[in-house]
Amino acid sequence: MAQAIVKQTEDYARWYTDVVQKAELADYSPVKGCMVIRPYGFGLWENMRDGLDRRFKETGHVNAYFPMLIPESFMHREAEHVEGFSPELAVVTHGGGKKLEEPLVIRPTSETIIWDMYRKWIQSHRDLPLLINQWANVVRWEMRTRLFLRTTEFLWQEGHTAHATAEEAEEETLRMLDVYADFAETDMAVPVTKGLKTEQEKFAGAVRTYCIESLMGDRKALQCGTSHNLGQNFARAFDVTFQNEQGERELVWATSWGVSTRLVGAIVMAHGDDDGLVLPPRLAPIQTVIVPIYKTDEEKTATVAESHRVAGLLKDAGLRVHVDDRDNFKPGWKYAEWELKGVPLRLEIGPKDLEKRSVFTARRDVREKAPLPVDGVAAGVAEKLETIQQAMFDRAVAFRAENTRRVDTWDEFKEVLEAEGGFLQAHWDGTDATETAIQEETKATIRCIPLDDDVEEGACVYSGKPSKRRVLFAKAY
Amino acid sequence: MAQAIVKQTEDYARWYTDVVQKAELADYSPVKGCMVIRPYGFGLWENMRDGLDRRFKETGHVNAYFPMLIPESFMHREAEHVEGFSPELAVVTHGGGKKLEEPLVIRPTSETIIWDMYRKWIQSHRDLPLLINQWANVVRWEMRTRLFLRTTEFLWQEGHTAHATAEEAEEETLRMLDVYADFAETDMAVPVTKGLKTEQEKFAGAVRTYCIESLMGDRKALQCGTSHNLGQNFARAFDVTFQNEQGERELVWATSWGVSTRLVGAIVMAHGDDDGLVLPPRLAPIQTVIVPIYKTDEEKTATVAESHRVAGLLKDAGLRVHVDDRDNFKPGWKYAEWELKGVPLRLEIGPKDLEKRSVFTARRDVREKAPLPVDGVAAGVAEKLETIQQAMFDRAVAFRAENTRRVDTWDEFKEVLEAEGGFLQAHWDGTDATETAIQEETKATIRCIPLDDDVEEGACVYSGKPSKRRVLFAKAY
């Protein structure tokens, strides 16, 4: 450790990869475009997975597992789906030493294989709704990759639900968007804007794609999750019908929704600073690190013992705690390491703290330092962690507010985008042509048509044609 | 449901696939050799995963994730490893629409990619031990597949550890064997025999392979997990060295160990009967099902309300409970369905039970029925579940004892194997030739050289040559 990371203002992209690697979240692998998620990064992902999985189960979903290998022909069943995913497929042509009769693709997403099974499982309205989620790895062949944000193989969850009516499918699509937003804001401390993707940006095979969008430290946007209303597209492609209460056969309605290890990147970029990661307490693999401070052997014995005693109290209270009692590193070196790793709260325990029956606390987020009585230390630490969680969210909300601007002319649009970045709230005439032209001239894309009720008539910032509401533009990852 | 399953005595193999499919544990997929793990089966696997993961973490391991795609050349670095796995590889030759310069194989196991990373991560004795586990899907091209027991793609965990000394690696190998045995016996209620694999049966690339072996209902053996001491084989192949405390560079010592979704098959076959699954309470997705019994609407209202109230009490006590209040099925139909699905305990609540302030209980394992007072129902149910867990284990232990026989002559060996199956404890001369000859003549394999201290001199059951201890033979899955 103790390795310098470049400053954010100097080179944000390098800062990002420096932090991800030096904090040991992930590492490059020998396979192009694929990364290794290291134990510290995977511990973070496990906590994220648990927070999401709990929410999925609370909303009535169950987990299952479908094959990773999909007959190539399945991809061709839904016209938009194959067009969207064909360029990204990894293809298995040989198995067990022989050439396969039909090539298999590694799932880039699982709608096709899942809807092929749903045909078997869904017969009657009594079989609906079917609310299944899968935690899995997927492969999308990527040319330009970046750790967590865009990799050839990544981990994600994909929900695939089947419903009797269009209304139920739309409700489910929005319910899961809310679940994602709640997770992002409550657990990740990352404020998100819920919205609808444009026709050009929607999922290949969806009727409508909803998304949550967030703002990173460099004022670029990151799509954090998507929830798709698939209409009857996949039911039609895979011939999935059910007998309704009147005894008639109808096509089934579908949704799918997913978030991935990309969210780890969102946490890094939404909260990190020049010293490294700043992890939200709810998800941090280590919420509190305890560093004993000593000079003499006698002091060492006493402070190390007290550190482990305090750690035991915190563990009993359900907190994730680590004692750094390595004796080959100085305290200052340890502080830097745990700051790089974004541990939300550090406790220092020295001889004077022992005398005063207190511990010394240092917050990672605002660098505030304060003593805390050792009596009731677990409650005190828990309270501080909650304060940190809320403060991180509040700061991110304020940052987004500062970096969200209403722009009404094309010059203003370009100026603000170039000078400051962030979200631009601007009127758009609703056409693909304008959306494409704006992207080509500025690299900004429509992140979403927000779901809020901030509606006003206006003129398209680019074409001057009439518009019924502002949409959210930004340069994005 | 309500579909008949064939009797075990009639056709055990068909009984197995009937139960797995009709209890909705898994289903065949359109991809040859690959299965779908359905929500009920995945719920069981989730509980198994959690029980194992907790034990791995308690013994100091952390989880990580390594790429699924491995450069084909990596497989060739370790001579025995490539020989063992080459015939089973799935090969990706095209990605992103182009032919790859070097084909990639889908991991059949991850030693190669992991040890390539360990070269980067391990420099000093301070970096050791490195104790990493991975939960992942793997692919081994199989010709003859069977749901859970042998599928082309399967889910598993694979631990990969690195150590400074041969002694530490051996200790770790045996520690994880003990972890597996504890999980199998305590959570799965499946007694296992710990032992060493013969040279012919050991993992491709290992110095020594330890295993746990269990006996299924048809008296065939099933290998439930393996733990490998890899010596310095992979460190040598991937050039992984560390600086010891004396400042000299040494090759690192390795272990790997894994169990898979095959264990679901073990639970099915160790405990199931002609009515279907019998699940051990610790792992059952539903530990208790509550069925309200009623004739009139008034009775329905009262018994359904009481069922949900009791379910609430059980849930508050941390139990997994389901109320089957569907009104389109009769109680008898529901009983058969939940028996097929192996739910350990059924509660029936009818009008008379309401009067008597009790519930009626029915155990799945021994079909014992008894009333239980509704006051303190949660404690009563929890106690019954513990009783069932222990009884299932005890029965399986007794079954194994009945079906383990000492045989001393070749005729006896063949007779007992043919007539009764089970484990045969017999002397073996320690040669590959004898092991192969016995397998060719009888299909029985050496399951393991047990680790117990039941040692005695004797003469090989086949060759008559001297032997220092009995080994365990069986026909196996």
C-alpha cells in the first residue's frame, strides 16, 4: 500500500483505476476485458447482493438458475433482441473435443432461455404471476473495458417475471425500479433520478425501459439499473400462452430488470476522494477499523488487548470490525491504508485513551475526529455510522443539485456541458434525429425522461420545435 | 402435482428423476446436458450455500471472483491437469463477431487462472496463507448426464489456498475435509466416510485427494466432496514463489477443495422415499407447511386466520413456514403435494383444533401424527424439527451400517456386491492393476482409503497379496 494515487483533478480516469486496484477491489486478468474481483471488492459486492436479494424476496420474488449456454438460434427469435446483442456474443463452437452441431452462445442476458422454459411452466392464469430472479455471470464482448464499469464478463442479477395483464407487468416494472432506487439511495448513499429511456436507448426487445441515473464525481452520469416492460414480445417469440379465467388462451406479459457489479464503480466514483475510497457504512466490508497505539511493549499488550475487547463489543452488536494489530507498520501508515480502502470509521486506542476510558474516533468522510467513551462504545459507533451514511447521501444530493442546470438555448447547452458537465435539464422535440444530432455534436445523451411531475411546455433546445417537458442530458459512462 | 412417481424398488433411476422433476427441484433445459434449477431446488441450494459459506468464513476464508474464460494455453501448463480436463472442455472460438487469436475455454475448475493471479499477489511470507473461495458455475462436457448428479454446467464452490509450508497445506486440506463432513452430517443429515482417493482416482494435478463418501438409498455410493493437496504443482506451473523469513525464494504450497449442486442429489437419494423428497429441516426451504381444514365458509375464515396467526409466531421464531390456503385443492391433495416436496413437518388446523387450542402435527420422515398445544407452538415446532433432523441422521447411519460389510474372498466380494450392494470393506494390494481389474469385472471402484484407525493386516481380496488395511469398495454414481 502507501502507493500514491493520482489526484482526481489531474486525471479522473486514472484516479478511478488507481483506487480500484490499490484498494484491492479488483485487478486486471490475463483474459482481455475480464477482471478479477478481489476479496475486498467481493465483500462489498456480497453486501450489495444481500441488500438487493432481501428486497427482491420482500417483494415476492424467488431465485432460480438457468443454463449459461444458449442455442444460437434462440437469440434470433426476437428481432430487436438479436440485432441488439449479436455484435457482443461469445460463441462456443466446440465441446468435449468435437465441433457442435449448433453453436452455443454464452448468455449476454437470459430472456430467451428463460422464456423457452416459461412455455413449459405456464399453462393457466393460476401459474401467474411468475416472479423469478437469477444471480449470474454474463458475457458481452466489449472493445473498450473499464474495471467494474464495463467488462466482458460481469456479475449481475436479472429478474424475469410473467404476468396475466399489461397493467400488472407495468406495475412490476415500476415496482422494481423503486426497489433499485431505494437500494441505491438507502444502502449505496447514491441519489438517483428515475426515468424512462428514449426509444433509441431502450433495451433490445423491450416496449419500455425505465432506469435510474446517478451523477459521478467527475460530473458524468452513470446508469445504475434498468427495468424493462417487455410487453408480449418474448411470449410471442417463444409461444408462451396461458388460459385465462374465461378459458381463452392469451399471450403472457413480461418484465425483466437488472443491476450489476457496475454498481461497485458507482460507489467508487460517487463518494471517493483523492485519498481513495469512501464506503457507505451499510455496505462497507469493514465498517470500523481499530488501530492500537503504543510505544513500549507494555503499552502494546494493553492497547492490543483493549482493541480486541472493543472489537468484540462491536461484533456482538452486529457491526463489521477489524483490528489492525500488525506490528510491522506504524499507525500513520495504517491510517493511510484504511483511508484508501474507505473504511467509514477508525478507532484509535492508545495508553491515554485507556486511562480516560475512551477511544479516539476518526470519520473517513469528513475527517472529523472526536473521543468516544468506551462505556456504550457499540451504541456510539453505530450512531456514528448512521450519521456517516446520512451525511454521505446528503452530500451526494447537494452535489447533484449543484451540478444540475436548466438550459434553454443551444449555446448555453454546449457551454455548460463543456465548462461544468453535470445534468442538463433541457427541452427536446422527441425525435430520434435530434437526439442523435445532439449526441454527435456534444457526446451528451438523453439519460432519461424523468418520472417526476416537473412538467412544462417549451421549445427543443436544439430544433426549437415544441416540447412538453424537459429531459435529462449528460455525458455518461 | 398429484402425478404418480414410480416406486424406488421398481426403477430407482426413474424414481430419482421423477422426484427431482415433480417436486420442482429442477427441469431439463433445451441445452444438452444442462439443467434449470427451479425456485424450490434453488431455495434448497441457497440454504446449503449459506451453511457452507458460514463455515468457510469461520475458518478464515474470504470469497472472490475470477474470470470464467481461461486462455486454452493455461490448461497445458500442468501436465496431469490438461490430461484430466482436456476431454471435457467447452471452447469459445469467436467473440464480438470475430475469430479469437487464442481460443478460450470455459473453466472446468479454476486452478490455472487463479494461480496465474497468485503469481502477482504473492511476494512475501507475509502474503501467506492466502485463503480464497469462489462460488461459481463451471462447465465439463459430459456425455451421460443426470439432473444434479452429473450435468455439463453446474454450480459449485472452489477453495484455492496458498501456504508457506507443506505441513500447512496438508492441515488446510484436512481442515476443509472436516468442514465438508460436518456440513454433510449436521445440515444434510447424511453420514459420510472420510478417506483418501487412490492414485488413479485423485484430482488431475493433485498430490493427494481426500474425499467424503456417502451411501444412497439404492446402496450405491456418492462422492460428496473432495479436498486436494496440490503440493507445489501449480506454483511450479505458474511460477509462484515467495520470499521466506530468511530472505530466500521458495515455491508456494497449494490446496483446492470443492462441493457442488451434486449435493442436492445426495439429499434426494439419501432420504427420499416412494412418496417423494424428505428434506432435512436445517436445509428445507419450507420447514413447516400449515394446512387449514374447513367445510363451511365460517370455518374457513376461522381456520385460515388461525393458520396465518400461527405462521406469524413461527416466522418470528426464525422458522421457514408456508400457509397453503388455496381453496381449489382439497386437504388430501395438499398433503400429497407437500409430502412429495419433502416438507419436514405439516400442521393441520381445523375447527376442532381451534376449540382445543391445539394444532395437529404430521412428521414427513416417520409419518408420526400428534397434537401440539397452540400455546408455545413455536418452541414445540422447533423441537420437533430438531427431532426430525436427528432421526434422519440416525436412520441414515443405521442404513449405512446395515449396508457396510467386511468381505474376505473374491467370491464373497462379487456375491455381496451383486446381491446387496453397499460398501464393501476389503483388503487391496495397493496396485493400479488390481484396482482396474476389480472395476472391470464388477464395476465397483475404490471409493476411498478411510482415514479411520481401523487398521489390520490381511490379504488382497483379488490378488491375495499382502495388504495393510481394508479400503472401501462400492458401485458409485
